[in-house]
Amino acid sequence: MVPPRKSGTKARKNRLRRVGKEAYRHIKPELVPGHDLVFVVYPGAERLEDRIRQFREVLGQAGLLNDADDHSKAEVHVDG
């Protein structure tokens, strides 16, 4: 997870990185194996549910999600 330099304060960059890592952890089981990924996480989708949806959309367009299940309609439950 790499936030751009102009994405704000260190605290904001760390939050972008943390939310991005957590979103990746949620979708990792859905990914096609054998690829190295780098995410540049721009501000905007700062809620976990939004970032997961964003990652699924981008990775689906790239053909990197398994087609076994339709995860685009799966609900995400976040504690806290």
C-alpha cells in the first residue's frame, strides 16, 4: 500500500495505508494466485467498506478475482 506524497499528513497517510491493508486482507481469498500487486491508495474511499468495494471493482476489471463466487454482492461487516 502506497499513499501519494500529496495525500495529507502522516496520520492521514497511515490511515489510508491501514484501511488499504485491511481491505486487501478481506479480499485476498478471492484473488487468483500468482500475481504481485501494488496499490496506490488515493484519498476518497476512507471507509473500509468503500475501499473493499473499490478494490473488488478494480481487481475484477483486471481479471484477478476468482469467478467461483459472486463476491460483489457479499456484505462486509466491520466491528467498531
